[in-house]
Amino acid sequence: MIQLFATPLSGNAHKVRMALAFLDLSWDERPTDAAARQSDAFAALTPMRQIPVYVEGDLTLRDSQAILTYLAARHRPGDWGGRTPEERGEIALWLSHAANEIANGPAALRLARQFGATIAQDQAQAVAARFLPVIEAHLAQHRWLVGDRLTIADLAASPYLALAGEADIDLARWPAIGEWTDRIAALPGFPAMPGWPAQTAN
Amino acid sequence: MIQLFATPLSGNAHKVRMALAFLDLSWDERPTDAAARQSDAFAALTPMRQIPVYVEGDLTLRDSQAILTYLAARHRPGDWGGRTPEERGEIALWLSHAANEIANGPAALRLARQFGATIAQDQAQAVAARFLPVIEAHLAQHRWLVGDRLTIADLAASPYLALAGEADIDLARWPAIGEWTDRIAALPGFPAMPGWPAQTAN
């Protein structure tokens, strides 16, 4: 049985939740709030003390990008993780953006505004201001981040952009980003989360 | 012909340089200083205006983790990028750490100290303080980050840790990290860079 240590409002956890739902896998969600993350039991799962953590038999894996990469290789080999070396490279690019610019821009700003986290505000604003035009321009030309279909690049990059309104980022300025997160939310089996409802396909 | 837009002192560029050297590929290095990164020609290669950028025929790829992933898939399939789904996931974990904690901890501190960059010092110190014990503990138990051999996880994570002395991080506190970067620097064909000399295998 798959266990996912997560919280309902975590965009990082939602990346994994989307993958599991689209793969039609069942999982046991283990709610893991800030207090639980300080426990020795949780530290034994991950020295970073961050969610999500994915446990399946002998495998314990932290980091949402890493979990997506594992799930793609295991359940959608040669597709979700890239069909060619070029696609693999391009998907890795968006996983890097998810781990760095999105985490330290829109996601950090949301953490501060919604959850009161202390962050370097100016730096987070600067990261978001530099990155958002780049992904907006890409999505103005492409329906999906890589290739002509959903890949783990879309799963890794989308939650904190769909939730950017909660970070006081005006999504009306970034229409291609909004159309893309709506496109993902219209996929069959999309699991809604607070702030990111399912959409009707059009 | 492969072109690599880079600077001699960039640890991110050195990740790619190591991969190309270990693969015994030849490349044309295109020195790209801060002024050159402001040119329209460079912006046409990468909207992020960051090095390294890798160009090979029709492929233009930015981001050191992405370039490593491409090179692994193209030249060492099923090995450098992971032999199993579990290994692929674990390698992706260290690529995330390279894109986030290493970039925003040791690499940012080096940028500030060596090159006068303005960074959020307290945050960079905190990121480094949280991450270094995690990778030190892992390397105290493992000769390589994933599996029993060199993978792109090692190439992505090592340069800014080998250069951590230039960020005023005392490497004597992290002996397993130092032994691992020496191990990489002792591999046949290792390309030295300023601050990271080749080692004799022992």
C-alpha cells in the first residue's frame, strides 16, 4: 500500500496526489502537520522534515519532483518522463524550475501570506518577477510544457501557479498560465484541492 | 558540434564540463560573461539569461540539471540517469537539491563572497545549515549519492560543495563531503577548475 505523508493545502503534496489520481492508484494519506514534522518518527522518514514523503514497501522517497520521476518511470515509462533524450532534458528543466524558481517565488510568497512564514520577501518577489514571464511566454506557444501531452513537468510546475492568487500574484496578468492550469484541472480524474477546483473540459 | 555557453568559474557550467569530459565528447566553449548575458543574442538562447546553455544542432537547452539529464539519456541510457525507477527517483531528489538547496545555500554564498552578488545572506546561511548535515550523513554511509557508481546526481551536487571554501564554509566540518568531492576529482578524465584541482586516486 502506498502511503503519502502530506497536508491538504500543500501544493508539493498535490503534485503527487495528481500523479496518483491520474494513474488510478489508491493511497493512504497520512496527514502530517507542522507538529508531526518535528517528531523523531518523521525525521526517520526524511532528514529534511518536509512533506511530501512517499512510502511504498521498501522505498521511502522525499521531494515532490523525485516522487513524480519515480512514478513516471514505474508506471508511464517512456511517456510521462519523456520519450526522447531531448524531452527528458526539457522535462528536467521544468523540474528544476519547480524546485527553485517556483518554490522560492510563488510558493514562498504564498507560505508567507497564507501561513505566516518568515521569508526573504524582496528576493521571493524578484524570483517570481523573473520567472513568470518566462513560463507565460512558453505557454503562450505550447498547450503543455513539453511535447503535446501531459508530462510530469506539468504536474511539478502547476500547483503553485494555480494557487498564485493566494500569493497576491494577479493571475489576470498571466493568461496563458491560467489557461494551462485550467486545462490540467479539466483532465479526467483531476483531484481538486482548496483554491484549485476542477474545471469542465472545453 | 556541441557549444557550451559558460564561464570558467561557474560551478553550474562545470557540471556539464565534467559530463562532457567523462563522456569523451569534444565541445566548443563559448565564454559568456555578465555583459554578454545581457545581449539580445544570448536572450534568444535562454530567456533566463543564465549560463550554462548547451547547443547541439537543433537542440538548445538551459539549466545544468536539464543538460545532465539529456546527456545521460543520450549517452549513458539506463546508467547515469538511473537503472531502475527507484534509482531514477533518487537521482531526481539530488537534482532537486542541486537546483534548490545547493544553488540557494553554498552557491549563493560563494556568489556573494567571490563575486559581490547581493543575496539574502541569512536565508542562504540557513539553507546551507539545514542541507549540509543531510548530505554529509548520506555520504558518510555511501561512496556515491545513488547506487554504487557515478551518476548525474554526483555531477549535479558536487561542484558548489567542492568550492564551498570559497563561500566561507569550513569543509573540515564535513569530511564525508570532502572525501566524495576528492573521489570525483580522482576519476580518469576529471577536468580541473580553479578551486577544484584533480586528485590522485587512492
